[in-house]
Amino acid sequence: MTTSFMQSVSYENGVLKILDQTKIPNLTEFLEITKIEDAWDAIKQLKVRGAPAIGIAAAYGLLLGIKDAPESSFEDFYSVFKKYSDYLATSRPTAVNLFWALKRMEDRARTDKELPVSNLKEALENEAHLIRSEDEDVCRTIGEHALTLIKDGMGILTHCNAGGIATARYGTALAPLYLAKEKGWDIKVFADETRPLLQGARLTAWELMQAGIDVTLITDNMAAMVMQKGWVQAVIVGCDRVAANGDVANKIGTYGVALLAKAHNIPFYVAAPLSTIDLETKTGGDIPIEERDAAEITEGFGKRTAPEGVKVFNPAFDVTPHEYITAIITEKGILSGNYHEELPKLFQ
Ligand code: MRU
């Protein structure tokens, strides 16, 4: 049986349709966006989130910006294109897929610059659709590779949400779980709640339950205990950026999970499409880490849980050094150590 998925980002007739991930699990509500400012806001506010989905939304969002751009000459068109591309690039700093997708759109614009601008706009729409459809294939392939690392009956812990709604389909870290389900395997998933925005509780638990996958929700500070009890045989997470040396930025708390996995001798796997690998960024220390509003911690989901005026540190991501990563699973295969030499080969 193949799993059915809700398409979290799509574009048709000048309308960007986004599943509002801030409303899940209470409501499955789709936003119909026609203005680039609303696409920027949807990315910033995490209405669309997860590295690949952010890239897809940015490519479609750019189409909204250039819809009415002048068609008199490529130069006139390009100045509007560039202004909006730079604007979307300010929405979130860490997931490299955002910049990757905007660069792909830019490359398409430059390659087809001799076309009449109205045709160039069509070519850019096709490119954005390609970014989406390729991600679907990439995620399925990552799932197939990752499936070779797990076995029927295993317990698997994941952090944040790297599932179908964070990508075009299947997800990255969750892809092997869907494929295992299709094979009839019994996998027991532990989903970290993922403080402070609860992507694990709200999104991963919801997604996996919809697919009929056995999922147990735990708060982040319970991961050590479930590992100590011997309930976890592998950790699989997604990521927002892989640096050239194999260091990986993912949702805040991932580094802690990697340390726990190491302490318990549990393999720690990172699922990463090539669109998330950034060879220009040398090490994890060079990855820009987004810091978000203090209110996400002091009054998350509308309830004050800390004193007014308390000092807050709220990084959205942390960096797991490469030495804690057992393997990085890509659509081109599985890398295990020696990332500095192996990662560039994926692009040859
Ligand atoms: O802040 P978010 O919810 O966008 O963070 C998402 C993550 O950290 C995911 O693990 C990552 O983007 C991979 S999604 C396939």
C-alpha cells in the first residue's frame, strides 16, 4: 500500500497554496497566497517550514513577485526579479534550500535571457514546478537508501519534523518510515516534542498517526531515558544545512540528541538532499543560526510561562559536529565519515 500525502506547497494559476503548518493538528487549513509579501510572511512565520518546503515556497513566491514585472527588456525584468529574490532571501537564514532554490531560479532566468520576457516567465514557472517535482523523487530515493539502514521491529527516534509536509512528499528523515510501513514492517517511532515550537508534537506525531505508523510522543528531556531503556536502535533526523566538513545544522536540540545517541552507542543518521548540502560553507561554525522571538519561549501558544522581562536565548537551530554523525543519507547514496572528501564527489 502506498502512503497518501497532503501536498503542503503547490502553485496554480498565479496562486501559491500552502498548508498552514501553524494550525496543525487542530485545523488543516490551506492559505491561498497571491502577494509575494504574504509568501515572505508564510516562510517567516513557519506557516510553511522544513528546508525543502521553504525552497519550493520561495521559488513559487518569486513567481508572485515577477508576475507583473516589465516585459520590455530582460534588463527591466531582471531588476524586478533580483529585488524580489533578495527580498525572499531575508525571510529565514539557516536552511540553505531557500538560497539554493532562488539561485536555481536565477540560473534559469540568465540561461533563458534571450527569450521574450513573457516566455521567460513561463520558463521560470516550469523551473519552480521542477524544483517541487524533483524533490518528490529525491525524498523517495533518500527513503530507499535509508531503508537499508533499518530493520523490521526497530525503535527509531526523530527530532523536529522532516516529513512529507516539510518537503514535496515523503520527507527526508521520515521517508524510510513510510517505505517501511508500505512493506508491512513494524517500526516504533519516538517523536521528540521539539521545544519551543513543538514541530515533533504538532506535526510529526500528526503525520505519522495519519499514516498508521506507531508513534510515541516524548518531551525532549525524555530522550535519554528511552535510550537507556533500550527502546531506540537508531536516530534519524533531517537537516537545514550540511557544511563542507559534514557538520550539520538542524532544529535546536538535535546536537543534544546526537550526544545522547553516542553515549548509548546508537547510530545517528542525518537525511539530507543535495539541495541542503552547502559546500561554500566550510564548517558548522560558519552556518548562520536563526534566532527567533523570545515570546516563542516565554508565551508559546498564547500562554505566559515565564516572568515578564526575563532574558531569553532562542536559537532555532544548533550544529551537530560531523564526528557524531554515523552517516549522511542523500539521494546519491550514503556517506559514512570522511565527509570532507566524499561530499564534493556527490556533485561531480
Ligand atoms: O524551523 P523549522 O521547523 O523550519 O525547522 C525544520 C527542521 O529543522 C527540519 O529538521 C529540517 O528543515 C529538515 S525538513 C526535511
